[in-house]
Amino acid sequence: MKSKKAKPLRIPDTLSPIQNLLCGFAGVAIPRTILYPLDTMKLIAGNNEGELLPALKKRVCEQGIPSLWNGIMCDWLRIPPQFILRYLVSKHLKSFSFKIPGIIEDTISSAIAVAAVQPIEVVHSHMQFD
């Protein structure tokens, strides 16, 4: 018997820019929501000289388990503008007459997007401890 070589699976890139952005948002928002309590615990431990368990127990007893997700709305508000800015800046950089290496292009677009949403990050960090 002859074995046939498997052809590599090629998935066409037929998504519109809006669909790409929505998929990117979902791909970040869903895992971020699931792992969010770990970030909160990390901040609690950092603010209590590494004593996580007593501080965590106190917070959960006083405010309940949902308090571990305090500030998640800021994350959800931050993700779409950050993705859109990265996409638009990257697209603009590609339109230049000279070629910018991909890693430099990604770095520039990410830095601009992060700087633009920094005020949301400040509100987010304050919400995690209220």
C-alpha cells in the first residue's frame, strides 16, 4: 500500500477587519476573565507583604467571591480600543514607502495603543482595591 502525503490544511483569510477585531477581542477577553482572580490575588499579596491567604480570606469574607473580579469592566473597555489602535497604526505603518521590519512595526503600534489606554489602566488599578 502506498501512503499518501497529507496536504497541509490551508485556511483562507476571509474574515473582514471587523470580524478580525471581534475574534481578537474574544480571544483576549475570555481567558482574561477566567484568569482575572489570579491577578487580583497577585495584587493582594503584593500589598500585604506577601501574606496572601489571610488578606484573601478577609476580602472574600467581607466583600464576597465576586470581589475578585473588581475592575474587569475596565479591562473589557480597554481591550477593543487597544486592538483597534494597534490595527490602525500597523496598517498606517505598512503604507509608508519604506519597509519597516515586522517586529519594529508591532512594537510601535503596541506602544501607541498602550499609551492611549493608560488612563483606563489607572482607573482599573483603583477599582481592584475598592
